[in-house]
Amino acid sequence: MENKLQHITPNQFVKTLTIIHLALVVGVVIFTCVTLFLNKDAMNFEFSGEDSFLLIYPVIAIGGVSMSQLLFKKMLAVAKQKTDLIAMLGQYQTASLIKYVLIEGPAMIGTVFFLLTNNAAFIAIAGLLIAFLVLQRPTKTKIESDLALRGELRNQFQRYDEVIE
């Protein structure tokens, strides 16, 4: 990962991570919208104890969000121990991608469960997951805060258009 970040500016790093985040969000939103459009006439909204998908999906959703936050924090702790900005950003990028995927995955699963059962409860939960994923959008301020950049590392990161050395 570190070799791919050579000769990159902080601005390019943030743009790259933002584009990846946007692609994940757009993918799940399009999939969900198409699924809703195809099944809009057969949609129902019921909470039945007989539906095994409805029993396991909340566990999948909560598990995905919980694991995304837990793994992100653990990987962030490793990133903060790095001594150079390139290594920190590489670790941050990996941590962010894992966080995004662990939120997107359960949203996709909810959409598939809706596709199989026509129960809109799955889409409602998937919609909450998608909204949470949108809120995870990377920004320069958020990255700087998450990595607790101080001193020279912060100065390097704030020179947005200069290549990181």
C-alpha cells in the first residue's frame, strides 16, 4: 500500500478516498433503487417471527456497524504509531475501506433479503445503513482529527498541494 502512495499530495489522497467512498455509496444506492423499482407493487411491511431473514438481519446489520467501528479504531491506533505521514495515510486508507465495506455489505444483504421476501422492513434497515455510510465521507478535517496529526506531520498534511515526503 505504501508504494502506491508515493508522490501523492494530501489533496490527492483525500480525493482518492472520497471517490472510493462515493463509488461504494452510489453502488449500493443504485442497487437498492433498482430493486425497489422492480418490486414496488409486491412490497409489504410486516414483522413476523416466522421470517428467519427478519430474525438474523438485524444481527448482521448491528454486527457490521459494530465491527466497522471496532476494526477502524484498532487500525487507527496502529496508524497513529507510524512516524511518517505516507505510512499513516496508507494505514488510514486501509482502515477506511474496511469500515466502508463492513457497512455497505449489510446494506446490500438487506436489499437482497427484500428482493427475496418483498418485506420493506429490510429496505428500511438498509436505508439506515446507507445513511450511516454517507455520513462516513472522508474529509481533510476528519482525517487530520482521526490521525491526531500534530507538529510537522500536521504541517505536511496541511500543505495540500505539496507532495508528501
